[in-house]
Amino acid sequence: MNGAESPRDVVVVGGGLAGCEAAYQLAQRGLRVRLVEMKPHKRTPAQTSDRLAELVCSNSLRGAALSNAVGLLKEELRRVGSLALRCADETSVPAGGALAVDRERFAEAMTRAIETHPRITVEHREVTEIPAERPVILATGPLTSDALAASLAAAVGAEHLAYYDAIAPIVSADSIDWSRVWKQSRYGKGGAVRGDRAAQREQTAQPDRTAQREQTAQPEDAAERRDDAEAGDEAYVNCPFDEAQYKAFVQALVASEKVEARDFEEVRYFEGCLPCEVMAARGEQTLAFGPMKPVGLTDPRTGRRPYAVLQLRPEDEAATAYNLVGFQTRMKFAEQLRVFRMVPGLEEAEFLRMGSVHRNTFVDAPALLGPAMELRALPGVHLAGQISGVEGYVESAAAGFVCAVLLAQQLRNEPLRPPPPTTALGGILTHLGRKQPTYQPSNITWAHIAPLDPAQGKLRKRARYEAMAERALRDLDAWWAAG
């Protein structure tokens, strides 16, 4: 889908995943791009590096299997030449059935690819209002500055919504008490048979509780556990809790001191990234059925499933640091040290990064954006990434890719040819255009992808997802070849 040289410049504001992907794809299509990034002159509260495409939350790009919607999205991005997926694959670290990266190497690879591209110029300055140049892509991410957000709000006349994403802490590997923890991917090899037997024993002993755990699991847990079983690399570290330890931990989370929002800010959390203390406050067993669910895990010291488990995931290829999986938090730093050192194995943990909260600003995309991700009220101004209402690293890169493809078509005066709605890339546009009573950010899900033809009959969930993935890749390849 590369095109002839174009004399026009495109301005891209924001050097995160969406901005870098959009800039790269436009440049690959013969357009000159000016990528404007405010670092190193200014950073957001969540940023610690001056590199482009910094991953400020988790280092995981989530599930890799095609029976998982985000796994399908990643495979589609690979097939169409995504810069983010190329760099992620080059810098991946073990993560069971997920794709996780060494975040420093990933940012280095992305920065190098952008800065050395002959048709991309990087400018380091803060943008405080919508640029006058057209076309322009705003990809300023979840921490769009107050000044630029105000400029955008004034231009479109729409209320901007804000909520807080929360960042999980990172601990040093050599400060973990390895005598109290063990490595095992959920349902993975290296104890899988033993784990199945332990699970059978516990199902016999506690049928109601086990069934409730399974019913409360997230919709794609089944696919994820199969992914881990196939990987079998024991990438996760498991910190086991007995019942008394778990209940004391939950009580401490609920009672802890939190960083409060400013008086004029409304806290609206994304359900897929709730702070752990918010989950704990919803009920004593919420964490045990969520990020601390012990299903698919067996403590080798006891041969049994623990009451609950807090998992750690490696942050880098050398596994020198670990992320507390699912434990985003807005607790004050001193409280984090106190509460997280109640976790078995983390009593003497050295915290390399504390958890924190940060604002996410996004627009009402169904009301404001046209088919080319262009503001109806401001022709030539396009939005990409989390500011448009997608959620997640992969989705942000995908939104940057789609925005660039559509803009390139528009600049060549071609009919718009968006990715088919049967694909996960097309599902990004489906979400952005799907009107809701209250528009909310979302990760990619199977609900964003066109359903199968009813003539195929009723299929079990895994078979249905596999059939949808097969159709998606077939339709994507045809769309790409025709471009």
C-alpha cells in the first residue's frame, strides 16, 4: 500500500504508540511527516524517559493467541507492516501466553526507527493548542495537556471526559524471597499435571467456591489458560496467600491512605484497569476472583492450589525486575511499601517504581469523528490513539495505523477503504463509531468484530473465535492486497 511521493507535510502531535505508528505509516506511503513531541522539554507525571513510545504502565501487550481478540489484532498488525508490532517482537520477554516486551529496548527500537526515517522530522516542543497546519493528527494520549484539551474542547463544543488509569509497582528481582514463591504460568507446563490433580481435589472439596471462581473469570480466561499451557515457560512468579493472609491484605488495601483527586476533577476509572484498592472495596472476594485468582496454579511446596495468588511478571529480558500484575494503585507511596510488603515473598522487596495514577482524556468519538477519524467540526484534524477512546497499547498503535491509512487515501483523493468490519482493525473503527448512552474507552473485544454468518451454525466459544479469526485474516489479506 505504498504510494508515490507527495509534496504535502502531515503534522503528528504526540510521540506515543499511536503517534509513532501514524507517522511511520504515513512516511512509508511517501508523505513527509513532522512528529511533534514535548519531551525532553516537558514530561507528564507518568513518564520517566525521553524516548518515544514509552510504555508507562505494564510492559505487556496482552494475549498472543488468535482465539483472543487482542491476539488477532496483533497478528493483523504484523501482516500489514506495523512498526509497533515489529519492535515488540524484536524486544519480547517471556510472559506465558502473552506478548510482553523489555520496555527500554522497545522504546529504543521505536525511537531509532522514527528518527532515522528519511521522511520523518521530529520536533521537540509542547503543543498548547490545535496547530493551524492541515492535515494534523492529534495523538497526545491519555495525558493530553490541559491547554491542548481546552483548545480541543473549545473547537468541538463537546465535554471531555476524564478518569484515572493506575500504574502497578515494580520490584527488584534480587529483593524477592524466592523461598516463598514459585514460577509457573497459569495452567502452564512444569507442574501442569500436578496442578490438574490438585484442582480436581479442590473441586471435590469446595465445589461451590471453585464454580464461583470460574464463573467470575474474565471472558477470555479460557483462551489465556490455553495460551499459557502451550507456552509452558513458567514466566510468572506466584506469591501464595492462605485465607488469613489474604483477608488481612484486603483489609489493609481498603484501609490504606490514597492519593485524592483534586476538587474539580471527577474520578472515573476504566473497568479494565481498576486500582487494586477499588476492587478490594467492592467485596472481600473480588480480588480472589480477579487478579488474585489461584485457578490453574499449584504451590509445589503443598501440592495444592493456594487460597489466592499475587502474580509477578518480568519487566525485562534478563528478569531483573518484576511487575505486580493487576495491582495498579493510587495508594500513597508509604502505604504501598507497608501494604505490598504483606505479600508473601515481598516482605523485604525493593520497589524500583511505585504505583501511581494518571488522568486519561478522551472525546466522544461517535459524536465527533467522521469515517476517516477526522473531527467533523474541524476538517483536516484527525484523532488517533487513546484520546479517541481506544484503550490499551495494541489498540493505540492500531488506531494510529488505521488513521494513517485513511488519511493517506484521503490525500490521494481515493475513496476511503477502511479495514473490513470482519477484522480486528475494522473493529477499532466499529468501536469509535458505535453510539452509547455514555461513551467509554474500550480494549478490542470480539463484540467489535462482525459476527459469523448464521448459516455456519452455532459454534462453541473457542471454535467461534477461531472461525472469526480465520475469516478476519483472510479478509485482511484480501483488503491489503487490493490497496
